[in-house]
Amino acid sequence: MTYHQKLDQAILTSNSLLCIGMDPDLSKIPMHLMNSEDPVFDFCRAVIEATKDTACAYKFNIAFFEVLGEKGWETLRALLPLLPAHAVRIADAKVGDIGNSSDKYAETFFDEFEFDCVTVAPYMGSDSVQPFIRREDKGIFLLGLTSNPGSADFQRLKLENGNFLYQEVADKAVSWNGLLNVGLVTGATHSEDLKELRDRVGDLPFLVPGIGAQGGDLGKTVRNAVNRHSRGALINVGRDILYASGEENFNRIVNQKAHWYQEQINHFRFTISV
Amino acid sequence: MTYHQKLDQAILTSNSLLCIGMDPDLSKIPMHLMNSEDPVFDFCRAVIEATKDTACAYKFNIAFFEVLGEKGWETLRALLPLLPAHAVRIADAKVGDIGNSSDKYAETFFDEFEFDCVTVAPYMGSDSVQPFIRREDKGIFLLGLTSNPGSADFQRLKLENGNFLYQEVADKAVSWNGLLNVGLVTGATHSEDLKELRDRVGDLPFLVPGIGAQGGDLGKTVRNAVNRHSRGALINVGRDILYASGEENFNRIVNQKAHWYQEQINHFRFTISV
């Protein structure tokens, strides 16, 4: 199965655009788990179990695993087999390096860890991206317009040709999409710009962070981000689902919250704004 | 000691601008080491031992350790204490993420692993950079003009205000340098542009990759990269020193090659081109 097919199938099988943002933070996970031998593993396992009927994808924030040292990589390795088979596995590592280093990162995330795709920073250009898009069965989400406040510093710089830098990145993403395995990270905190970007890049998949804790508007975001088939966008929610409860039965609350997001997103993607 | 002082002291103590690029590639290290229990550790230990009297800094290419999984992080952790005390420890991870993720990366590289500085990708802007420059004892090298062929794709885009994007990044680096802990990555493959960048940013430290295997001109690079005190630039050499020999006595050849670079660089920085 190609990456492109996996992405489409994941959305159809789960009837969901919800992507679970796996950002396991020891300072935020339910207290009772802190007594376990591997709190992060137990927490993530419970989250996966509680969300697997509602999500089409899981985005692992690599920073939160790296900070745990060797143990973090072990935990990551143990978690991936627990994901539902249909789900797209995203390594959110924002990599971007010269060719021979990018080769190593591709080997790490695609072969060592069997992720389906990674997030890639565009600044270093084509040879930093190529090692991730050479194979039909693996793909990338290129940082386009990110959800954080600092995104304006460079991404919204106006170029001599009239484009903003993020639009130039979007155009490059389209030009690199020969194997149908390139997508864009487009933050929900810029829901107005999502529409313009969607028109610009056709059916290119979007990975959309910024919903929940970061404050993006869900309805506008979903309607503006989906493609003409009401698909083609992974709506990422992390903290707002993961830390919905600190109680022993947190997994029930996580499940309810994930269901709520799945349904809300489906509502918005299948109805027209009035 | 502040980061700024450490950088200056490292150059003065070693009488060198040479930075050793630690890119340990299993497919390139001397054959006889492959029988050891941890070939990467043994190789890197030998390289550190053979170069410690010639180098002011060591740049660890994190991709080459990550690809080894948990083992790679163990190896990295075991290597850092072997570095000479004066040497600046650079984590070349090209990180760049939203605030709370950057916090985690800062914790990983500065506290878990005790690196002095990291390389940071600018695309996501100020809040992705801030967590790395809050402390006087730690610093960054921000990607400015990188040494790879793809650097032209975005870094050389002309902005409406007449600047190239990399010049805008350089200006931001200067504006973020309140604690004297911000530097720029400026590739040796653009030696003509180094002069212009040096004039633009005053004494800001440069980390200069691209010498050796990547083909940058050593003389021009050194003369154009150093500041008005003939310092302020770390000239990184990786493959050309690390893989100078595949023989059992490779460490002698590595030592000779590192000495050669140290002396050549000193020659160029202390003499004027005729």
C-alpha cells in the first residue's frame, strides 16, 4: 500500500480526521500513574486504547520522548505496535538537515521505528527533504504555516515576487509531490489563511495542529482545511484530549473527549457553514 | 562561566578554531573496530583522543546517534565526559519547534546531556528559539546560510525589503543576542557571502560547516569568517578527518590530519591574503 493510499484509507476506515497528539508530559499525567515502572508508557498505552476507535492518526512529539533519554526511545518503540493498524503514524520531529544526515533521520524514523511519515522543516531546501520522499510508502508533512506565535517572524515575510514565504514553501511542496507523499503543516491558529492555502495547493494533505490548548477555532479550521472530498486534513488535538482528566478513570474521559472531537469534526466537514 | 566566555576561552586555550564534526557512520569506520562490542563508541573515543590537542569544539551530529536507537543515546552519554574540559560541546540537532516542545529539547540537550549549545532552525520564529537562549551558560547557532546545495531554495529568496531571507535571519540572530549566546551557521561553500555576513553581524560567532568532503575553500572561508580579533568562528571538519584512514593505526592519521587543519586555519587567520 502506498503512503497516499494509507492516508486515505485511515480516514475512511476510522470515519475520522482526528489525529491524537502524543505529547506525554510527566508533569501533567494522572498522579496515580507516577507509581508505575514506566509512567509514560502506561499513560500513552491508556490513551491509545481510549482513542483507537476515534482517530485516523497518531502524531508522536519526538521532543517529549527524547527528553527521557534512552528510556524514551524504548518507550516509543514499545508503543508503536499498540496503534490500530489503520492509523497513520507521524513522527513529529521537524527534521531538516543536509543530505547525508537526512538519510540517517529517514532510516531512524522509517526503518528503525516504522513511522509512516515525519514532519520536516523546509529551511535547508530540497536535498534536506529528498531522503524522506523517495519511497512511495513513506511521506512527509512540510512545515508551512505553523500554529505558534513566532510563525510570523519568517513565514509571513513578503517576498519580492509578492508571495509570503509560507506560500513559496507551499508551492515547493506541490512541486515535490510526484509520489503523492508530500503534505503541509498548517496551523489552526490561522484558520483564515487555511482557505487560501487549500485553494493554492489542491488536494495536498494538511496536518493541522493548534486546536484545543492553542486556541484554534474548530469549525472554521475544519471547513477551510479539508479538500474537495471533505478529507485530506488531519486535525491534531493533543493536550486537550490527553490531559482531560487527572483521575483514575481518566481513560473514560479521554475516550469521551476524543469521541466529541471526532463527531464535531465530522459535523463541520460534512455540513456547510450558514 | 558564561557560554560567551567558554567559547572565547576554548579558542584561546586550544589555539585553534577547529571543530571536529562527529558523524560516526558504521559503513565508514575502520573495519577492525566492527568486532568490538560498541564500534561507534570505540571509534569516537579514538577520534576524541587523537584530536583533543587540536580542537576547540566538537559538534555531534545527532542524526548519526539517533539512527542507532537507544544504544546511540547511551553511546552519546558515554562520550561527552571524554571531551577535553575546554572544548565547546555542540549538539547539531537543527531543532525548531513550538515553545513547549522546544522546552523539552532544551532540557534534553542542556540538562540531560550537558551540551553547551545546539543548532536551531529558524523557520518557526522567536518562541521556538527562546527556550535555548534564556540562560547565559548555554547558547545556539541559528541556521543562517547552510552548506548544502538546497540552501538556495529558500535561504536565497529575495524579500520585498531587498534582503535575502538568510540576511533577515542574521539580523534576527543579532537582535536575539542579548545574553551573548547566539551564533550563526554559515556554510563554507559560500565563502564569498561569509565576508558580507561578517560585516553585517559584527562579532557574532559563526559555526562553519562544509570544509573537506563538502568542498569549501579553506583559506577564503577562514579569512572571511573570523571576526576582527581573528576569532569568533568554529571551522567544522567531519568526514575528512574522521575517515582519513581505514587502517588499524587510523588514530595516528586522524591526529596528523587534525594538526594539519589546526595549523592551516591558524595560518590563514593570522596572515593576510596577498
